[in-house]
Amino acid sequence: MKNAIIVVLLILAVGGACAYICRKKKAGAKCIGCPYEKTSCCCHMEDDEINRT
């Protein structure tokens, strides 16, 4: 019984994460988790000079 509860909780957690990602993508977020996700996000730009610290 414990194993079944653990499996159900894991499925719910993964399903919730997938639903969150799908909602964010439909809302126009290019880079989920980035503070600039709805504006000009530079996370995936090919110009390395922007990403250098």
C-alpha cells in the first residue's frame, strides 16, 4: 500500500511540473525560471559576450 501511495505522489508531482511548463510556454515564456522570461531573455543567445561575467 505504501508503494502505491508513493507512486501516485510521484506521478502527481511530475504531472504538476509538466502542466506548469505547458502553461508557461502557452503564455509566451521563452525561458522558464529566468527573471526575464517574458521580455528579451539572453539565456540562449549565441553571443557569448552577453553571458560572460
